[in-house]
Amino acid sequence: MRVLLCLLLLPGLAVAEIYRWTDANGQVHFGQRPAAAGARQIEVKPQVVERDQLTREREERANRFYDARREEQAQASAVAAERQAKRAAECQELRRRLGNIPEGYSYYRTDANGEREYYSDQQVDTARQQLQSQVADRCS
């Protein structure tokens, strides 16, 4: 990655204008703008650094390691996001079910024969308490 960045920046450095001049005390200066009347533009060639085989192999191993690490992190993030979405959906469903138990209503379920079996007030209160407990545990 760093090598690629350096390669992209090298052409920009090669076209930069560099000036050289000598001041009244005989000291040589360099700059991007000519500061004195006698400044002349010089050509600066970038230094090419050759890497040996071991260095290239080491860089390749490091890149493979970093790529694998990034992949692991991406997978972990995806799993965490999926887990969070599942938990949010579960909380939403628990809250919806809790909201469907307002005070003072009769609740029933239909049995196998299609007849209604009504819940007692105690059963409704128990169901409400269980849902409130589940919301408190899973949605905090």
C-alpha cells in the first residue's frame, strides 16, 4: 500500500521546480521559488530503491497477513451487524406483543375445535409481566 502511494507521488515530485542559489555569504540554498536573482532551476531525479528478493517476500507476506486480518474484521463486523439486527427485531416483536395487552380487555385463544378459550385476569397479568421481563432483559 505504501509502495503504491509512493509510486503515485513520484511523478508529482519529478515535475516540481527546484531552484538553487548562493547568497552573499557564499551559502548554497534550495527552494521551490527563486529567492535571488541568480537562482537557477535544477533537475532533481527521484531515487529508485531496489529491494532484494527477501524484502519483496516479506512485504508480500505482510500484505497477505493484513488482507486476511481485514477480511476477518469485515466478517466479524457483518456477524455483529446481523446479530444486532436480529436482536432489534426481537425487541420490536416483544414490545409489539406487550403493546397488544392493554388493561381491561379480554383475551382468548382458539382451541383445536375452533372454540375460544378466554384467559383469566391472572393469566393476562402473568403474560404481561413475562413480556416486560423479557423486554427489560433483551432490550436494555
